[in-house]
Amino acid sequence: MTKTTGGAVEYSDSSTQAEQLKTIGSKLSHEREARSMSLAAVATKTYIPLRLLTAIEAGRLDLLPEPVFVQGFIRRYADTLGLDGTALSKEFAIESPVLSYEAEPLLLEPVEVTSKPSKRPLWLYAIGGAIGLGAAILVIASLVNQPKKTEPPVSKPLTTNGTASQTAASQATAPKTPLSSVSPSANVKPVAVKLNVTDESWVQVTVDGKVAFEGTLQKGTQQAWGGEKQVLISAGNAGGVLVSYNNGVAKPLGAPGKVVEEVKFPSTP
């Protein structure tokens, strides 16, 4: 949440996660400065982008990915400073607490229902019944007198030494080509990268120096990107992202749960 004060834009978030992140970020910043270590040096050792480290220290929850990845960044950052990264990362809650409410009983007052006798004359019901019976007889008569449709004879293909029948059988048993969920334009580029997500993961794709995608991909997602020089891929759950480079064998970016940053395809532009 942002607010404007005297022409300047300030960030404000009073959620539980935001308050936890501010406390943790302040502690990490203090410990880093006590060790005379620059934020760029931390980024080099942890492989966490500098902009994400800056957001953690500033408590900017709006500039960070999913909470599960933020918890992993905190753990690696703290371990690099010689702190207990596992304990510190647990101080940042992944899920927001759910408030429970106790429902109050609803008291209903009894309502007296009285039925009034119908004042419609009986001859109206007799006329309505006769009209309905006549309509039903007309429908039945139209169905009985309807002429039957004759289906045209099915022509069988002529066979010459079994050639036509073999061709029809091969066409009937030929497998259908499955629809591809990846973009065909990616294959026409010199650098073609295909992603097959086997487990939910945060992914960032940079094509020729520009960020083409950044977000969380669900299990079963297939995507492809193509570039002229180089494609860089970062993932929060490297073991859940299989990558195929130029139609090669798909391989995972790393171990399950591990965060990898800017894996290059090809390794040299």
C-alpha cells in the first residue's frame, strides 16, 4: 500500500507479514553493516538478485515474489551472515492467520399460516382440462401420421487387391497429433527454450536482456520462449522446472526446493 505525503510517495502495509518482514529486514541490515559487508557482496554469495535483497531490508513486501520464496531468501541471507537462517526464516509466516468467528443463534418467531378456500368456479377447471386433452390428442396424431425417413444407402469403397481397404484401415488407426501448449514462434529463433513445470515454482525469464516473464507457474504448465542471443532463467523451485534447449533433452534446473538465478542458454552468447 502506498500513500502520498507532501508530493512524495510512501509505502505503508500494516499486515502481519509486512510487520514481520520489516523486523527481519532491519535485523539483517544491522548484522550486515556490523560485518562491513556490502549488499552487492551478499547478492554474489547467495545468488539472490540485488533488488530482492534491497526489498527485504526495506520491508517492501509488494516488491517480492510469493511468501514461500521470500522465506527461502531470508534463510540464505541469514546463513551468509553467520546467523541461524532456518530459525530466522520461520519468523516470517508463509500463510496469513485465519480469523474464526462464533456465529450467534438466529431466533425465528413463529408465523401463523392460514389457508383460504378457492373462490374460482368449477366450470373454469373443466374448460382448462378439455383444452389440455385436445392439445395432447393433436400432438399424438401428428406423430403417428409423420412419414418415416429413408436413409440413403451407404456406398462401400471399391477394393483392388485390398489396397483401398488397407488405406482406410491405416487412416482409422493413425494416431492423432496432440495439440502443443507451447508457442510455435519460439522454435524459429536461434535460441529456443521450453519449460515443463512438474511442481509449482516461481520463474523469471529474461530474453535478450529484457524480462519476458516473471510469476508463479503451476504444475503441468508448458511454456516456450525464443531469442536471438541468449535466454536467462531463474526459478524458486529448481527441481520442479524441466528445461529443453533447442529441442534437446529436458533437464531440471537444479535440486527440488533450491533457488537458482539466471541460468544461461546458451552458456555464452
